[in-house]
Amino acid sequence: MRQWGNTTACLRARDAGLPAGVVAVTRPAKTSACIAPLPHCLIAPLTIVVVIVSACTSTPAGSIQIALAESASGAAVRVTGLSSAELSSLRRVGNNDDAWHALLRVTVSGADVPVAGRYVANGAALEFLPGFPLDPGREYSVQFDPSRLPDPRPAPIVTTTVRLAAAAHVPSTVVTTLYPSGDVWPENLLRFYIHFSAPMSRASAGGIVRLVDDTGQEVADALLELDVDLWNDDHTRYTVFFDPGRVKRGVRPNVELGRALQNGRRYAIVVDAAWKDAHGQPLKATYRHEFRAGPPVEAALNPRDWRLEPPAAGTRDPLVVTFPWPLDHGLLQRAVGVARSGGGPLDGAIHVDPGERRWSFVPQAPWQRGHYELVVLTLLEDPSGNKVGRPFEIEAFERQAETPDAERQVLGFQIK
Amino acid sequence: MRTSLKLTAVLALAVASASAPAAARLIGTSAGPAFTSIGPLAFAPDGTLFAADRQAASILALDLGSQASSGTAGTKDIPAVDQKIAAMLGTAPADITITDLAVHPQSKNSFVSVMRGQGPDAKPALLRIDGAGKIDLVAFDNMKFTSVTLPNPAAVNATGRGGRTSSVTDMALVNGRLVVAGLSNEEFASKLWSIAYPFTTTDRGASVEIFHGNHGGLETRAPVMAFVPYTVDNQPTILAGYTCTPLVKFPIASLKPGEKIVGTTIAEFGAGNSPLDLFLYKKDGKDFLLMSNSRHGVLKISTAPFGTAQAITAKVTTPTGGVPFESIASMAGVEQMDLLDAQRTIVIARGQDGVRNLTAIILP
């Protein structure tokens, strides 16, 4: 609800010829116009002149009025009071951008560059359709100069401001969890994920996510800042990499600085509340994930070391797989699955227990007696970057060359 | 062989057929491209603009038509370019992200890709800045284009990518193939993917994974952040900048699936750093590489020793190692950079006041 004064004026969309859910009002000079979804009603001062923005078929020129109106592509700036002859000449004239801007200029208030968009003279009004939807809550300045019409009208320039009602947002987004979720992280950890309760902005973690040690001091140069978008599609998960040059033994940054995490010491990942969500609001609170650094994990993943607990035939009980150490939460969602021997993958639901050491699969259809396979893509990693058959730390190329480069491994199991 | 291998960097290439690439999509001319996101950009010599769409996991080849040449030739400096672009897009500078800058090879106009807005609903925009300083929003309506879909992420079930996304870090047209470097937000893998251009429905592309060596060990799977093709000792080569921050050369001829090749780490530029952009230029008859970085600013590197440079193998006791380079202190805050013409580079640099300026700078 927006307040302009002590008198209420409310124009419903159906009264104004606007699409349902839209309210438009304006006033002639030093004005503001506002468009908002119903049932919110605008409160406006007595000076407001309500302009019926209907499909006007009257031909004579009237007083110029400017308001926001809804178009097929979102809110448009609509100029009414133009005669049929004036609108007709605008349709014929074929203005270039400069000529349009001289006639009808829409800018972000305070900026001197016109907003890009299209101009359409229809049967009732001249409309400016911005190239991108106007921002709710942002004020735009509009200037219409009748002397720049194809047949100049000797009338003063009309200026106004327009604004879409701002949705009320308050800080509400929180960090829901970090993966690895355990309280012991190997000192050679390469990657962790931050999950949020709602979509976040495009901003990266630089300066927002910090590693602090057990004295409360930030560990400098621990995390890698990349000029790369590391969000998932809906911006509810962000990937943070430790500087791989410090993680990997023998590489110069590692030699000079050592690993950021040292086995046995306590640390915390701190996510500052200043990180903005998709509505531009900061997080509701700063988040801390405390953990102890453990010994490095430098071995390749070997599915043959995993423990499988096959369920009974005729049930939809989960197949449970237990790993010797935590694996990557993100990759566990797609790099492990179940197939019927000789058949395709089964549909079902994957669940990863806290600690990322237990993976379970519930099939859509009950298990049948017979042979099944646990399918493991060799791109599966643990959070330290060790893959199936290929550790992150490789000392010599020969060893790498000897490693089978299969794309998947399978573990057979029997349902009885 | 172990010893000799320790003396060189090693690149191993293998077809990543588990992540089968989708065939190219050839789109007619009746409708323009529908981006969901935009950037980075790269021009082909004929003016075709390659634009990556991260969200749609695709690369579009745009025929800019008259929008490539209808402005004044060249690029004029634009102070506070982020403010002006934001105003054109009807928003505030804090609500846009400039994702790349590329110079048209003929008109020398600068094209800037932008995401307008925050969050998953941000909208893509492409702007052209000409020699008169005019900024135009490039219209996609009816633009001719073709596109190709990046390889799908490998998954046991074809249930989509989950939370996995892949960002294109750089791309270039090399010997008739578009070579694309990328970085996933899940696997820590260095991917180069190449596909024949013009895109066809029959070439499904080849994905290769690169390993490079360092200090006697193998720094595996570091992402390639920027690369450029270059001829070293008459051998077509790719010079690739990685995170944290080796510069590696390897022969273009090795970009064949299933082969293992020997490459060379020829320079190191320091920890906590990531290359942003790099290009080659000529000055006083000599070739140089100009490389902007997230932490170490802009570096000028003579290519003269590239052919004879020894692979970095021993521990480097200085902050950097390998071929010599010069730090260009005057080019501070560079976030986007491309070669403008024979004498100048064009950069978008963030000043101490936080404002981003588009500025042409004489090549160092």
C-alpha cells in the first residue's frame, strides 16, 4: 500500500479498462503514478486526477496524461490525450531513437540515459514498452514534449514519475546446510556446497564466505575466487572451492603456503549475512559451520570397498550403500544408480544420509528376485576431488596411464 | 620414463562419451535467438559472434547483420559504462552483471554481454558500443543464428543435471572447430570440448579432459580459464591459462579424442589467482601475450621464449616462475579485456570508486 496523502482514491482495473489486477492513477504535474496488483488499494491525495485509460476512440486532442498501464509484455508507459490525427501521424513517421526520446523520454530517475524500449502508437494512446520489465519500487522519470510531435502541438512539456509498487520483502533467506555436513573435514578438502532456503542473487562468494581458525582469525587465501557462475540453476546452491594449488601437495602455492586446513585444528566456515538473495535482501543471519580438520583423504574411490545391503524381494525397502568415507553430496545425486542386470536404470528416489557416508535408493516398483547392479560413474568424487580409480594426488603419469579409464563401474547384487 | 615425465607437463585427452553431447540445432531465420543467459562472447574472423548461454547449456553463433556495422567504426571510451548500461536497461548498476566484452573484428565496435537483474530470473542483454560512444541494445528479433547444445552431464538416470551446471570460461574458433573451455560446479574437471563450425547435425563434438603437470607431480583437472591459439615454432598450439595460475602450451593437433600428448607448463603466475582474459598482439615487430588476472592484475608476456621454454619441474623459490613477464601496474582493476586494434586494448576496469569505465589503452 502506497500513501500519497490523506485522502483515498482507488481505481479498480475494470473501471479503467485495464486488465484485471491492475490499478492506474496519475496526476497532471509533479506527479507520481503507481500500478499495483489488486486487492491492494492506492491511497492518494485530493490532487490526484484519475485517468480512465480505456480504449479511447475520441478524436480530439485532450490534455496529455501519462500513466503506467499493463501490456502484453508487462508494464508500459502510456500517454493519452493525443488526437487520432496525432496518433496516426506517429504511426506513419518512422522515428529514429533520438526522435522518439525527444518526444517521450523514460529514464531511471537520476540517470540521464533513456531506457531502451519500443514505442507503439495504437488507436488510443502512445505507449513506451521498455526492453526489460520495470523494477518494482524503482522510480522512473517520464517526459513528454508535445512540440516534438510530427505536427507540433504548442503545449508545455509534461513530466511525471511512475513507479511499480514494490513488493514487501524482508530478510528471510537463510543458509540451510553445508556439505560436507559432517564436523570433520579432511585437510585436503577441495570443495563444499552452501544450500539456501530461497533463490539467491548472482553475486559470488568473494568477501562473503570466509574460513576462520580456532583463534577467530580469517585464514587468508584459503578459498578460490573465480570469475565464474557457480550457482545451480535456481540459485539455491553455491559451490566453493578451496584453492587447489594449496590443496595439492608439491605445487608451488602448497609448498609456499601449506594447506589452508591443518589436521587437528578447529575451523569455521562463516557465511556473512550481507549476501543478497534474489530480492536484494540480505540473509536473515550470518551462518557458521564449525568443524575440525582431519587427516587428508588421498585415495581413489573403489566401489568394491562399499557395503551393500540389498533389500528383500517384493518390497520397496531401500537399497543401502555405505562408503568408507564421505563422498560428494552433489555428485551422489546422479553418479550412482541402480539397474536390472542386462537392463536399463531403475526409476526411484535417492537419499543421502547426513555425513554423506550412506546412500540409499527406493525403487518406484517393488524389487523382484534376481540380479541387479549398482552403477557408479567414475566421475564420482569425494569432497577432496578423488575420483573412482583416480586420486586427486597423482605422482606420475605412468600410474595414471595404467588406470582403466572406464566411464562406469558396476557392482552386482542379488535380490532374494 | 618417470624421470622424463617429471620434466614435462602432461596432458591426457580422452573422449568423455559418458556425457554424450547433443547434436547441433540448426535454427531457421524466422525467429531470433532466445537466450536465457549470455556470456562469455567470442568473435570468429568473419564477424560471427559466439555467445554462450550457460543456463540453456548451449552456444549460439549469431549473425549480427547490420547491427555489426551500422554504427560508427571503433569504440569510444565510456566513463561509468556500468551506470549507463544499467540506466538503458531500466535498472541500477548493482542489478547488472557484465559477463564479457568482445571487439568486432571489422567494425571494431565493442559488444558487451550483460545479465540484467539478480537471481535465477535475471535477463540477458547484448549491447554495442560504437566509435561515437553510442550504446545500442542489440535486437535479437529475427536475427539469424545457429546453436549447439553442450554435452549433457553424465548421469546414471536421464533425470536431468540435478544441481550441476557448467560455465563456459572461454572459447575460440580453431582450425574450423569451435573449442570451448568450461568449469562445472560439481566435478573438478578441466574440459575442452570442440565441435565443427559451421555447426552441423552430424558432428556431435568431442570432449577432452586435460591434465597438466607441475613440479614433478600432476596437478590434475585444474580448469582452463582462458586460452588462445598461437603458432609456436611453426606448430599450431593452444596457450591455456589455468587457475592458480600455470600457463600451459599444447599442440592443437593433439586435440583428438583418445590420444595422450605431452605439453609444457611454461610459466606460473602465483597462488590464489585466476586468469580472466588473454590475447596475443604484436608490438615493434614482436609478439606478446596480454593476460588479465583476478588477483595479479595485467601481465605482459613475450612469446619469444615459448618455443624453447623449459618445462617447470623443480620447486620455484620465487613468487612466480617460468618465462619472464612484466606486470602492467597502470592497468588496475581490469575485469574485461579484449584487443581493440593494432595499437590499443579495450578494457572495462573498476575504479577505486567502484564505478566501471570502458577505456581504450595503448598496448603496453
